[in-house]
Amino acid sequence: MKLDQAYSGNVFICSSEDYASSKAVIYGMPMDFTVSFRPGSRFGPARIRQASVGLEEYSPYLDKSILDAKYFDAGDLLLPFGNAGRSLDVIGEYIRGLLADDKFPIGLGGEHLVSWPVIQAMYEKYPDLALIHIDAHADLREQYEGEPLSHSTPVRKAAELMGGKNIYQFGIRSGSKEEFLYGRENINFYPFEVAAPLKSALPKMGQRPVYVTIDIDVLDPSCAPGTGTAEAGGITSKELLEAVHLIAGSDVNVVGCDLVEVAPIYDPTEQTQIVAAKLIREMLLGFVK
């Protein structure tokens, strides 16, 4: 697989055409094969890119411009439709190639299971890795209706791989009773809220390498209706932007990130992908040093 050309299509605004000189690489993971409710997130990466055209290049939050950033949009990975296992292998292989080239990966999902092979590859390179997971759902199931490959299981898999106390979860407001018990006993578990507990948790991580995964459904459906498993009672886009900026301004060493579960078919207003595009801009400018 060529690292500098996953798929030829529309690109995130101001993307460089030079892979070799770019610090960061944006790539799409168009997979929604294991979702438990509404499919459609495989169309998320393309629509986030389209929405980015409406962004200003300048971030007044960070006083930086993406015109000064060096990043390459590789497009969407070519995943074998319907084959979750093989698709995860393709994603993992691609990420290992990016890390070998010392690139900062920025993933666009796709369902949340796509984060699992990325976390695996990150942990191989950074054995002291910490994971920041911002989501409405715990994703701590061992299986969903008998299937271990599910968008309900990636964080449980990560906990079994890297140890639950290396994982920090924020905003969780949905899951089984067993997931909440597991989270409270085994994870740094901060349900319901995001910015306030994140502010207190970041100093505990020190200068560790951190991977950040954000599910757009952490937002209240009034802010982001375009997602497969919308959950009432969420945070605002303002608070999620604050969380990104808190991470960017902390001492942690962010080594990669993703934003998943944008399902544009459920949002004719396009506000979900508009929010997602702005979040990608802020993560790009705030996380990539």
C-alpha cells in the first residue's frame, strides 16, 4: 500500500501535495460494518473534508493558521466492504507505515472499531502510551450479541492490551451496567462530563505519549444529530473544543488522534460534519508540534 495515496478524492482544506515533507497525515477509515443501530459513518470522512472548505484557515483559539501547518491528506483507505477483520488489518498496516515514517496520524471515521488497530500500532511504538477516550458510550463490552469485533468493544480491547489504568474516559453516559462497573473498577473513568475532569486528569499523565480518540456522539444530538447512535444529555461543541484545547495546552505528548462516528445521512443541515471539520482543524494545529 502506498502511504502517500490511499485514495484519490477530495482533501481537507489546505492539504499539502507533498507527503514526504508533511508532519501529519489525515486519512479516512470508511467502515461501518459492525454498528449496533444506524449505519452510514463510512461516508463521514468524505463529508468532513467537504465541510472543511467552509473553514477559515486561522484559529483564533490557538493563534495559528493551517496555512503554516505541514500536513498531507491521503484520502480514504481502500477497505474490503463487509469484511471487518481484514479492514482492521489494512488500517493497522497503514498506521505502522506512517509511524515508520515518523508521521502524526489523524484518522477520520468510520465506526469506532476502526480505532482499535490504530491503538495497537501506537502501543507497539509507545509502550508507555496513555489513551484519552471522549465518547457518549463506554465501548467496554467484550462482545456485542456474540461478536467481539464491534464498535462497542474497542476500548475494552485496548484495556486488555495496555492496562485499564492507562486509559482515561470522559463524557460517558451510555452503556450496560457491567460496562459501568468495569469502567469504575479498571479505568480512569469520568462519566457525564468532559472539560472539568479532563483539566484535573491531564497533570496525572505528565509528559507521556497520548493517543486521543473522539466519538462525535459525545456531543448532544442538538449539536451533532449526524451520528449512528445519538445519545441525549451530551455536551456542547464549545465544551468539546475546550477539551481539545486543554489537551493541546497540557504537557502530554499527543502522538496521534482520530474523530469517528460522523454519519452525515442523518444530518441534512450538515452541522455535524461542520463541527467535525473544525475539531480536526483544532487538533491539527494544537496536537501536531
